[in-house]
Amino acid sequence: MIVKEQVIEEARRHGFADVGFTSADPFDSHRECLSGRQDEYGWAESVGLALMAGTDPKTVLPSAKTIIVLLYNYLQESIPEAVERYFGRCYLDDDRITKDGLAIKIKAFRSFLRDNGIDSKVPSNLPHRVAAARAGLGTFGKNCLFYAGRSSRQSSWVIPVTVVVDQEFTPDEPTMVMGCPQWCRNACIAACPTRALRGDGTIDPRKCISYLTYFGKEITPRELREPMGMYVYGCDRCQDVCPRNIPWLSQELPVNRRIAAKAGNFELTVLLHMDRDYFTGKVWPHMFYMSPDDLWKWKMNVARVMGNSLDDRYVPDLLHAFDENGDERVRGMIAWSLGRIGGSAAREFLKRSRISSDGLVRDEIDAALDYGGKMKSS
């Protein structure tokens, strides 16, 4: 039977920043939290996340005795600005579909456990951040993220990986506290443009830019479009402004060549006009929360970002995309973006398109024309 020190050594050998141990007892307080906030988290069940079931590790592995939490730093290399400004960093080298990065490390670690007679499961629905704090690996932030306590310069650029095993290990001392320094004047809360962060360590996920970019079902509410800024998928605003992340962000890191090599695949104009084959081959493998059936959502997000850029060089692409898209949510967002960018070409196109449009699209065109008129007269 292997001991904790051997497990820790193996985890570090595969490049994990830290490792901790906690019991396989249910996460009762987390379950209570989810039960009391079904209006905010009920949607998770409908998309297959099964968060309630994940509060009991024994639903994953009936013989579970311990949860080994591996901490992985996903920002060990710098990301080209051309993609970093539009996408949350943790998605840009995500390999949960391609299985050619972090997945290889997890597989090797589980093979080590199996070779030593330990059965394991790596569930996606366990409360990973709570498990990491219960395993003594770090603390929480007011932005609801997890911060490493002994690695990665105590930053939030980490992913806790929970490995449920059927061998008992002595649990580590929990660190389930808010670790934000008292002198911080709530930088993350002030920086959240959609006011998703409440300031008490909780979040309304339905207002979070990350949720809005990949889980929203309808056209993005008009009042949230400008605040969402230039993010197409995901968001890092609350991490970028956090003083706890400054030590990690201040260092010089080598360029992530994997991301640099595929940066051209994520140019805005390319994404706006991509077809299903392009999406499934180049985009979905890395940003998989939206399936090929949700291609409309990608194009809607890109159109919004183009509008928020206020760059009239995108107008020709938006005009073309309006005609080539049948989804009213995409066309409606394009109308909004044309109104936000403004100019005679955009305005005349909207006037012509209004004649043959109805419903949501016509409402958006009317709002765009009204917005453009106010801007012109101001």
C-alpha cells in the first residue's frame, strides 16, 4: 500500500503544482447552498452538469474513501495578445476534447494509482474549488475563484483536479477561508462590468460574462452587451485586476506555442463567417461548452464584440453576415452592432433591411437606428 509521500512525489513528477488530500465525506454545506439557490443554479442540471449529485463523492465511486486534489497551473506560458483579449485564458489550451495536454498527466497519475491497487474516478461535477480548500491547498477570493496557497505564487491561475479513490489517506488541514487581503478595496467586484459579483463571496452566474457567452439561450440582453466588452468566450476581468495575481502576472513567461500556432483560427472575421465543419475542426475541440448546434451563439458573440470595438472596418463583414445568417439572434445582434459602430453605410443598410424584417430583428433594427440617431444629434 502506497503512502501520501509517494502520491505527492508522483503528482509533482507529472507537473502538478501542488497536491492535497481530503475525505470522501459529502459536501453537505455546498449541497445546501445549491438547494437554496436553484433559481440561479437550476440551469446547470439542464445542461448535464449534475452539480447536486456531485456533492456526494460516493455517487461517483461507491467505495470512495479519499479525494486527492491535484492543482494544475494553466498559465505557465504567456498567451498571444491577439487571442487573449477576446477569450478566457483557461480555454485557450483546454484539452478536454483533444486529450493531448492535462488529460495525459491525469491519465498517467491514475495509471500509477491503478498499478498500486487503487481504483479512482475523476468526476467533472464535484465542487472542485471547495474540495481544494478542504484539502488545504489554498483559499477563496471574493471573485469566487480558488487561489493557491503554496504554489503558483498564490495566484488563481490554477485548476483543481479531483481524483476520488478507494484508499484512505490522512486528510490535510482545511483552509476554507476567504484569503483576500483586508487592504484590497474590492477590485474584482468593481471591475465586474455586469455586476455578477455580489461582494460577499457569492456570484449570480446568470450575470457572469462567462455564463452569458456560452450558456445563454437567447439573444444577449441589450443592457449587458456593452458591459460584456470584447470577450467572445469566457472572461478574466476579475482575475486581471486582482492584487493577489500581480506576482504571477509580473513575471516574464515563455510564449505558449500551441496557442500561437492556432491564433489565426480565432480571428473575429473568420469566426463570424465560419461554417459547421470549420467550427468542429478548429474551434469546438478547445471551447466545447457550445456544441455545433450552437454555432449561432458564437456568431452572435463575435458580432457583439465587433460592435463594441467601434471599428468601422468590421461593417462590411457585419453586412455580409446579416444576409448569410438565418438565425434571428445573430441578425438581431448584427443590427445592434451596426447601430453602435454607426456611419452612413451601416445606417442605410439598416433602413433597407427593416422593410423585410419582423419580430426580434425588426425591434433590434429600430433600436439601432434610434441609437444611431441619438449619437448623431448629441
